[in-house]
Amino acid sequence: ARLRLAMQGKDVTQNLAAPQGELSTLEYLRAFGFSDNMIERFFRPFYRGIFLADLQDQSSAMFEFVFRMLLEEPTSLPSDGISSVPKQLAARAERTGKCTIEFNARADNVT
């Protein structure tokens, strides 16, 4: 709740333009007072899935930006889980007839 309140009135885009004295997301969360348990059980897997990097390699400015965006609008997952998203995209692309999706295949050309 405290992090949410801190982010609600903050212009997080300002930090993206010129981050000064930036911490890693891990340092940021610890400085904010989150327990190791909360960091390990929630923040690490959730934000690793977003940034594809560990917390110590993530920008705290980008963390603030993404956190703020998640606060602004409702978020949801498909009922079949997140893995259904690429399946839906592939099915739609193939229905148009303009695209073929192949897995485990080498790409010589992408247009």
C-alpha cells in the first residue's frame, strides 16, 4: 500500500529521461522496506517475467514506470493462462493467410 501511494502522485516518466543515482530494482525494494520473503516470492518472479532479467539487473526507474502503469488500468490474464496469448496471436496471423508460424525452425528471412 505504501509503494502504491508513493507512485500515485509521482511522474515516473521524468526518471526515465534522466535517472540520477539510480538503484537496481532489488536495492530499491529493500530500501523501501520489503521483506526478503516478499521479494523472493512475488517481486522476483513477477518482474523477471516482465523484464526477462533478475532484480539486481533491472532499472528501478523502469520498475517504477511499469508499477505505475499497472496501477493505472486493470490487468488480466486469459482464462487458459498466459501461454494462450502467443497461441491466439499465431492463430490470428495464420487465418489472415499472410503469415506462417513455425516452431523450432531456422529463419533465413523475416519480412
